[in-house]
Amino acid sequence: MRTKTIISPTTGRRTDRTDYPITAVREAIINALVHRDYSIHTEGMPIQLIMFEDRIEIHNPGGLYGRITIDQLGKIQPDTRNPVLASALETLGIIENRYSGIPTIRMEMEKYNLRQPEFLDERGSFIVKLYKESKNDYEDMSNDEETNNLIVFCKTPRTRKEICDYLGLNSVTYAIQTYVNPLVEAGVIKLSIPDKPKSPKQLYYSVEREE
């Protein structure tokens, strides 16, 4: 994770700024450690921290625990998969409150003027995505009429050819690379077969944005 120095045009003061808020990254990692599945079913499946050019992803074996859903994260008190571990970390002062992780991540990303994080529960893993993209850039993309029309079109799962025809283009490859892949990276369009992105049976469908 890179650090850059920003000089204030008014005061001349230098400020070091990392690509992502350190507190948000720390909370996401601790959250993974506290809530992962340590049972025999996830042996040999480590927590993964993956660095991309535009984002950090943290993959946590086990998926969501208990009755909570993705939409309820940070809004209600979740069930705790590992209460003894959570209590120990609270006692050591590593975490202040076992339920404050998600709200803290969202707050820190907001303070950094970055787009809100994305939380996914997919194939037995809980995934956190922290984006380097500024909130303003994300909102600009969201407000683009052509982009919004494509998102609406993909509320019904679509093939590459259907998307290409809808955009009035001749090249399927160009349509996907130019119009669809940025939306996939932004998390607003998903693949029906994510493990095989080049599958001839691949469909693309839009999902609700994380606010």
C-alpha cells in the first residue's frame, strides 16, 4: 500500500496519506480474524488479503454467521461465531467492541472521501472490498445516463451478444471491455459464472449498489 505526501495549497503543510485509511484496513483484517470459521470444514483455507490496482479484497472462510444478512451489516447486533476470541481481543484492547467493525470501516472510508466498501457473502466466504476510487468519481460514473441504462438493461441476466446489440456495437469484446468490465469492477454488475469469466454460457446481471 503506497503512501503519498500532499501539500496544502493554503498552509503549505505536508500530510502523508496512504491509498486506503489504515484504520479501515486494520478493522477489516481483525473482523476477518474474529469472525472466520475455525472448524474442520475450513482447514487449509487461510484468510486472504489480495491487493489489486484499484482495491483491496479480504476473503474470510466461513461466510456470514447466524441470522444476519448483508443488508443488516452494521445496523443490528450480529451473532458471534467465536465469542471467546472476541472477548479476549476486547480484554487486550485490540478491539473496542466486537460489533463496531463494519461501522468503523464505513466511517473511515467516508472520511477519506472514498466510495463505500462492498461486503459480499459468496460460496462460503465473506468478502470485504475496499476501493481506492474516490466517492466523487464513483458518483460521476453512477450518474452517467448510458451507464444507468445498461445497469437497468442487465436487471435481467444478459449474454455478451445481447449487451453488444443493446449498445449498438459490432464488437462483443469491445462492448464487454469498455462498458461492462468497469461496472463489474465497481461491483454493480455480477457474473453468473464468476469462476469461469470466459465461459460461453456467461451471463451478466446488475445488483443494488452499496450505499
